[in-house]
Amino acid sequence: MSSRRNFLLHTAMGMAATTISPFNLLARNSHYNDHTPTLPDEAIGIAGYTFAKFDLDQAIAIMNRVNIKNISVKDIHLPLNSSQEKIQEVLGKFSAAGIKVYAVGVIYMKTKQAVDEAFEYAKRVGVPLIVGVPNPELLDYTEEKIKTYNIRLAVHNHGPEDALYPGPKNAYDLIKNRDARMGICLDIGHAIRAGENPAKAILAYKDRIFDLHIKDVTKAEKDGKAIEIGRGVINFKQLISALDKIKYSGICSIEFEKDMNDPLPGIAESTGFFRGVINTLHRE
């Protein structure tokens, strides 16, 4: 069987496994057991913004359908001013579904008060990571809060429309000499639209890559549109290989933005393709 046919076969297996753990599937493969991958199934998550049009229970139901057990929760489902009772209610629902809240965000921070609120919020939720966008003039203050709270912050790049951090390099250049707990949430779709190859960015900024937003886009240009993973221009084999090279230990969170009113089919296809690429590479 040709390598291309192998790739397509294992990608299809990954897509079929949206309700069956690919980690368990791969554990039955002797070659896999000899070469444990950097990215097991447990490393796949979802960015909470994906569920902007859905309530918490609906979001959890979709995550269960596609067997994703990590989320970076957005304030859509857990507002920054939530009482401790509200926080426990939301965390309890995720926990009952076997879902781990590993981060909060994306949180925008345009004032010192907003920075204070973000870190206090993360502390109350009990997560070790904030995915955020502090204004550059607030990075000194944000660094102080990182040291005080011992909570990591991953600066999110938002593409060529973003005046602050269009690509990951814009963030990296401002944080590379700061506290080691200040890093990047690399949004690969926005990165490639801003002119940066996501795999090369992973290798270049490896020590500061704390989180990933995984998506695909139609073009590596400003007007590139969101599309199901595998149908766009991003080279996912190259991406996964780069993550393996840096021994990435964080979460790869799917962020599906093509059809946010009916995201389940797209999330399932995207997650299946992404799992399939991982499975294929770790069988080679």
C-alpha cells in the first residue's frame, strides 16, 4: 500500500474515532508502543469560543459527541464576574462529563484593572493558564501579576486585522526576555494569514508555546476564511512533526469558526482529520 493510501486510511480511522479513543486504538499497535507520541489523544482540546452560539449544556454535549476532554473556557460560559457558586456549578458540569478546564480565555486586557480581574478570575477558577491579550504597554504590569499569582499567560495572536499581535512573532519579540511563565497561544489559522508558517513558528518559539488554537483556512492571506481542518492550506503533517520535535506537552485546542450556528459536523470532521494525522505520523 502506498504511503499516500496509508495516510488516507489512517486519517479516515482518526475521523471514525471521534467517538472511540484513538489513544486506545493506537495502544494495540506494537509500533506505537515502541514509539510513544508526544501528542496522545489526551492532548486534544477545544477553544471555548467555538461554542459562542451555544449554552454550557449544549457545548458539553457536543464535546462528548466528538470525545474531546479538555477546554479553554470562555467568559461566554463562565463570566469574569462569576460568583464562587457559579464557578463551582460550571466546573461541576464539566467534571461530571469528564472534561478538564485547563485554561481560561481568550481574555482581553486593556487596563491594569482588566489585568487584575483576569488573574483573580483564573485563581478562583483554579486554572494554571490564562489565554489573553494584554495591551503591550501593560506587559510589565502583567509580568508582575504572573510572578504574584504563579499563573502562566499565553498571548494570543489574532491575524492581520489585529494591531497588537497579528502573528506569533509580534508577541514573541515582546515577551522573549520576560518571565518564563509568559508565552504564546499560537493560533495557527491567524498566524498563516499574517504571513507566518505555523510549523516554523513552533520551532522558532518553542520554549514559549504554551497553547495552540487549531484550525484551517482557505488561503494564506488576510482574506483567508475558516474551513474544516484538512481542507485548507495548513500543512498538518509538518505541524505535528514540529510539535514532536519540541516535545510539546500542552493542549492542541480545536477552534471551529466556519459555521458557528451548526458546528458539530465541522468539529467532528476537523477533529477526526487532526487525530488521523497524529495517528499516521506515529505509525511511520
